[in-house]
Amino acid sequence: MPTTTYAHFRDVPESAWRWPSFSPAEIACRGTGAIKINTEAMDKLQSLRNRLGKPLIVRSAYRSPSHNRAVGGAPASKHMQGTAFDIAMSNHDPIAFAEAARAVGFLGFGTYPRSGFIHIDLGPARSWGEQFPVREVPFVTEIRPAREAIAQSRTLRGTGAAGVATVGAAGVELAQEVLAEAQGAVLPLVPYLDTLRWLFITLALGGIAVAVWARIDDWKKDLR
């Protein structure tokens, strides 16, 4: 198993890193920044990431001997060889994760439900730890209130009323101009049309106010 060690993850050349879903900083020792790259382990980790189709949150990967002692790791921990990873289960179903990890070639499994992660390594084949609680579904489905039907939308009604009233006001104003140029027999109608125009304008302003209020209320109720 080809292994390369660097004193610090910043020393890893870009040309030597071929795992696009991870960075040297994620795999490096949390205590010293040193990194040991085991290409077989990293290839399997990338394959696992590809198989699951979602990010792997690496809680711990390589550990220097001093850091392994500091965190209470096993004296012969696979982490010190760069062949072990602790992966958070916050965005994974533990059962599906374990099945996928076995499928790509990981052999050692340690489950830590209280800490929320699963340890995987290249072997030998073994397992330990408590089982994760069984979930009815892998993740809780996001529930959002049903959107207001367009035909019943208060916003649509308000803007519709405003639009109709605006067109009506413009039409009355045009009728006024036409009648003003007509013969004297129809001139008495002009003042009434002026009142009608202002009525339409008031209706338009009211419709706009209703639309604005309804939109704000929809945002508050998450109906946007």
C-alpha cells in the first residue's frame, strides 16, 4: 500500500492529490497538521463518496502518534497508518453508509452512536460498538405549508383589482377628452365622468394596498 508522509498538509503538492471530494487539511492530523497519505485508503474513501452521492464529513483521519495518545486512541490504531477514517452520520443513514463502505472494500467498522460517527478502516475484518437507533426514514422530510391556490390568492386578487381599476381610470379620462370635444348636448356628462375616474383611481390604490399587505402576510406564513 503506497504511503507518503508530509510534515504538514500544506506541503502536499497539488499534483500529488487526486481525490476531488477531499482536501489534505481534512485528512491531516488534527493535532499536528502532519499527514500520511495511503493511496489505497484514499481511493476507497473517494469511491465511497461517489457511491453515496453526498459529502462525507471526516471527523478524524490520520493521527500522529502523539495526537493519537492525546485523544485516547488504541495503541495500534489504524489512524496512525492513514488507513482509517471516522465519518459523521449527521447527513447519512448508518445502515446505508455501512453497506456502501463494505461494498467499496472497507473491512473494519466501529459504531459510536453517542458521538455520532462510524469508524471505517482497511482491516482486518472486524466490528465493534453499539448499534445506531433504527430510523423510520433516513432523514426527516421537510414539511412546508401548502402554497395558496392561484385562484384564491389574495395577492393576485389585489393586483388584479388594481390593474382593472387603473385601466378603468385611463378609459374614463379618455372618454372625458372625447366628450369634451363633442357637441354641447353631452357636456353635462363630463363632471360625472370625472367623479367616476376618481373612483377608479381610489379602487386602484386600494387594490395595490391589499396586494402589498397580502404579500407581507404570505411571507410571515411561509406561503411565498
